[in-house]
Amino acid sequence: MARAVTNQRKAINTAFAWAIGLLIFFPILWTILTSFKTEAEAIASPPYFLFFDWTLENYAVVQERSNYARYLWNSIVIAGGSTLLGVIIAVPAAWSMAFVPSKRTKDILMWMLSTKMLPAVGVLYPIYLIFIKMGLLDTKIGLVVVLMLINLPIIVWMLYTYFREIPGEILEAARIDGATLREEILYVLTPMAIPGIASTILLNVILAWNEAFWTLNLTAAKAGPLTAFIASYSSPEGLFYAKLSAASTMAIAPILILGWFSQKQLVRGLTFGAVK
């Protein structure tokens, strides 16, 4: 009887998980399907789901109208650069907070987290003026710095959480054996926290890749990433839903593929330390 109840609960939980997953994935699926429709079919009411004339015309038009490779390269540089720079800064910061805490460590962590609650539009004007004065407007370097600073609290918090799960005695043993601070972080701490660091990198690449507010306000033609590529299909003449869906599909495809192949590592990192 108990086994039957347990199996029933598992079946219900599995069905519920699938329902939530499909609900979350449906907008992405609808965008992909719309990208293969004509403009007339994209705005038809009632909408077509599967039974329509599939076409690749929208992708051809997008390729002819925009330099997709340039936008893709900009996204790779901006997302990868901001994440790498953030991790380089966050690892020693999280190490000091986890293993050499002070009375103000928790206050500092809470203050860092509180910066994420600040509306981005509230600091847009001063940052825009700073970018103009420093010649960083519409540059990849400028966006790398801004996105790194935006996501740095998340990186520090995640690494701090992972580092706290590592026994301090291991680092003390390394010091007794003569390890320097650099060797302690590079050769002892980092290898032990690889799952956590990897999941932090993956999550922040996704956040930087999907960032739209700053990329649309601080770039124009030269450094625009894929978010600017998508926005270019919204014009005063109206929205071209099929072409916009094709551009969106091309923009999200790389990050979807990355997430699919790295999902095990991401889950492993996010649950790092949860089970002893």
C-alpha cells in the first residue's frame, strides 16, 4: 500500500514538473514556430499551430538585411568578457568573505545584493554621460565593464555560498605545507569548487547574453549584440512578427544549445554542497 502511494506521488510530481516545463517552454516554441510562417499567418486569428505553409523566407530576409555574424560575435565577446572579468574579481573577494570574515562581511554582502534592487533607469543618465566623456559609448569594452558590474553581486554571492561549503581545514593544511595565497586559491580552492564556479559562469553568461536594457541604451551600430539585432525588427512601420520571430530564434539558439549541453553541470553546481 505504501509503495503504491509513493508511486502515485511520484507520478503526480512528474506530471506536474512536465506541465510547468511545457508552460515555461511554450513561448519559446511559439516563437520558433512563428519564424517559419508568413507574415499573414503570423497574425492570423485564430492562430495556426502546426498546420501552415512552412517557409524559410524570414530567415533569408534576416540574413540579407542584417549582419548576424557581427551581432553574434559582439554577444560572445560581451557575455564572455564580462563573465570572465567578474569571476577574476569575485573569486578572491568571495574567498576573503568565506574564510577570513570580518564583522561587516554580512553587511557588505547585503549591500551588494541591495544594488540589484536599484532600477537601472535611475543610473542610466550618469553612466551615459560617463561613457560619452570616456569614449566608451557603443564599444564592447564599455559593455563588458557595465555588465560585469551589474552581475558582480550575483557572482560574489554564488561563489561565497560555494566556498563556505569547503572545509577551512584543507586551506589551513595547504598553508602549513607552505602554499602562498595565490597557490592556495589557484591550486587548492579553485579545483575543489569547480562545479560551483562552472555553474556561476554559465548562469552569468546567460544573464549577460539576455541583457537588453544596457545594450540597447549604450550601443548603436558598432558594438550592438544580439539584443540590438532583435530590436532592429521593431520599426515605425510596425512589427513584422514572422521576421521578428526569426531574428529572436537566431539570437536565442546559441544560448539554448549551450544550456542544453551544460544542463547537468549547471544542476550539479547549483546543488553543490546541498547534500552531504
